[in-house]
Amino acid sequence: KACSNTDLDITGEATPTVTGFFEVTVNGKLVHSKKNGDEFPDTKEKMDKIVKAIQAAK
């Protein structure tokens, strides 16, 4: 188990005039950005990158 739900503070922000943004920040650091070319995190490799950033921030 990578982390429990009590370890995370997850927030979402809609971008009503733009579609397709998907950005993940951990402790204020941008670790994944669809807008900047990372695409949607739909592969194990992309999710692993995000999970590793979360684990490193613990």
C-alpha cells in the first residue's frame, strides 16, 4: 500500500475555460503536468512517478 487516505490532502480545481489540464503537486512541487507534456497518468510508469514523489515527501 503506497499510502493511506489519511496521509494525503487531495484538492481539485476546475479550469472552466480550458479542458484537459491535469497537474499533480506534492508539497508545492509540480511532479506531473499534462499541460507540460506528461499526458494523463494512465500508465504504471506515470503513476509510479507520482507515487514516488508522494512517498518521498512523507
